[in-house]
Amino acid sequence: MIEYALKIIMKNGMEGIVKEDNIKNKQVRFYNGRIGIIKEWDDKTMNIFMAKGSKTVSIELDNPSKRKIEETIEKNKKLMKLLSSSEFYGIEKNKKYKNNKIFDKDVLKNEKMISIAEESINYGGKAGIVFSSINKTIIANTNGIMEKDKNSLCYLSVRSFYKNSSCHEVSCSRSIKNVDAGVTSVAHEMAKKGIKAKKGKEGRYNVIFSPLAFANLISNVATFYSAFYVDAGYSFLTEKIGEKVASEKISIYDSGIAEDGMASSKFDDEGIATQKTTIIKNGILKNYIHNSTTAHKYKTRSTGNAGIVAPQPWNTIVLHGNSNFDEMVDEIKEGILITNLWYTRFHNYRAGDFSSVARDVAFYIKNGEMIPIKNIRVSDNMERILKNVEMLSKETKQIFWWEVENPVFTPYAMVRDVRITTS
């Protein structure tokens, strides 16, 4: 079917890309300490990109057939004549594929997914989901690329409650055997410590962000180093290549080839090989991520991150530090531990001003004692946060759930002078 679509595109004298995804999904949901829903569904989609000169169009078809393909391409070929010109400089060709990532054919097995859910419930999990997926992809383009890939993933997202307190944890991997229901016990113990929480006080504090919380912030940074958002004026990293944008302790990489990266892929949406790209090195901004078009504008090469319109991150990797959690607590003297963030919203994308709600239990720390607090949010500037990182833990964790849609490998982070407001 994919060859048929490409043949029609070429017959009409156009450049193009055809990508077909066959995805099998399964989820096991539990709530009130009991498994409630087991759901399975399949998605089959075809994405077609066509270009003639500076006119381009993108189409998505569900359950494609030859007739659907013919009719859709013909209709959109006529539509292209009415469209305004867009920036498009052709498709690069890079076939240096690296494919060492984990693939686990067993991620969809009922007994294994149910076992994780039941184990999580036994550890004190009250509500959560075990989600698994296998995606088989074929891509072809008019540059002569015809490649296949297959990917697997599984994650547990769980919340534990104790009286009026709650805590959230995740465990994720490309292999179901690496998903650890034991993280639930960590969430349960933290929830128990969070009872009788009092409203926090506004001010500036040294803050320890757990991997779950720091990943939320870093996943937003990952969007900002896309060349598309830089050009659109929606990034605080605009025109800062070679400049200091973070503490020297911060090094960040984008990787589409990470062995256990949830988003790792053999190729991007243009068929170009994915790679590992240095974004920030010891606090200095080194690169943006590119597709063929943005790379042409910046007089560089694609980083294998298409999104045909907007380059997208794969797995964001924050290099670990040399501290541990207890050392951070000792060092902080007086400050706050934030275990989770969500609803991160930007008031000014170009400046990087944002706010984010500290969901679940948080703690005021004084001389090593942790006192539960609630109703706080981080209201600060993203570049200031990055520049004020003082300590990073040796331990890192991969975070992926619906608040962190592009996976982030991150340690605990201690950040000084963070602005805390209340809600």
C-alpha cells in the first residue's frame, strides 16, 4: 500500500513521503485498589506529505485503501494550487541508521500487565494505569528511502493515597520486565508522611525537584530547542547558540537512539536516521534540533528530528551529577522538596516565564526535618531555573506519562532561589 501511494505521488511529478503506522495498544486501569478496565485497540494510519515547488500539503488517512489513497492524493493535488507558498527545501538523505534499541514482543501480554497492576495495588496503589504499545512502521520517500521499524513500550503510572495525602510515581521501559511496580511503595510511604499538611508560604526557596517534577520542566525546555519554535519567536533560547543558558552543571542531549528510550526510533518523519545531539554542554547552548527545512535555513544538517513542519524531540537526557538525595537535604538547610508538577503554563514563551502546580505532597525542609505542605506552585522563569541548578543526583530515572509526553531521563535537581507562590 505504501509503495502504491508513493508511485502515484511520483507519477504526478511531486516530492513526497509516505509513512504507515500499525499500532496495537492495551491498558489495564485500576482504581479504589481494584482492577476495573482492560482495554485493547488497534490503530492503522497513513501519513502522506506532498510537495511541488514551494507548495506543500500533509494528509492523514485512517485504514487506508487503494481507492482512499487515489482519491485523497487527487483531491489534495488540486488543493495545492490554491495554497500559499511555504518554506520547503527538499528532503535530506541520511541512511546511517543505528538500531540498538530494545524491542519486547511481550509488552502486550495480559498476564504480565495484570501482574504489574496487582503488584502495584498490593504496594498501596489506589489508582493507576499500566499501558503497553507496539508500533510497526514503514516509511518511504521520493529520495529512494524505504525502511521499516518496530517499537515497544510499557509504563506504570500510579497514585497512592493516605487519608488526605497523595503521591504519584511512574516506571517505564521499552521492555515490560523492566517496569517496576515497587515504585508504588515509594509513593505510598511519601503519602503517609504527607498527612496534616499545612498551606505553604510564598517566598524564594532552595528547592529539590524529584525526577518526576524536574522532568516536567525539562520536557518543556525540549520544545523550546526545536528550530521551528525558535524561528516562530516561541522560545527563550532564540539567538543564544554559544551563550550560557544554564548552570555549568547542566548538560542536556536529545537522543533518538537511546537503548531504553521510550521515544527511540530508527528514523524520523522524513526517513532520516535519528542520532544523539548535544543541546546544552556545561551550561552552554550548542544546538537546536532540525528537520531538512530548518537545517537548510540554518546552513547545517538535519539532526533527524522531523516533524516535517516542526522538529520534535525524541528522548531528552539530563546528564547526572555526583550527589545523592540525602546530601541534597543536608545541603539545603532550609527549603522545599517538590515531588510532582503539572499544569505547567507559560505567560511569556519568549522570556520563559511560567507557573506550575505542585501536585501531591510537598515538604518544607529545615535542618533535615521534612514538614508536609500543600497548595504551592512554582512561578518563575525557565532560564533562571536552569542557571540556578546547584546539585544533581547520581541517580537518574526515565519519566514518561501524560504530563511528560516526550520522555526525559533526569536526576534529582537542587535549584536555588526558586519563586514559590500559593494557590
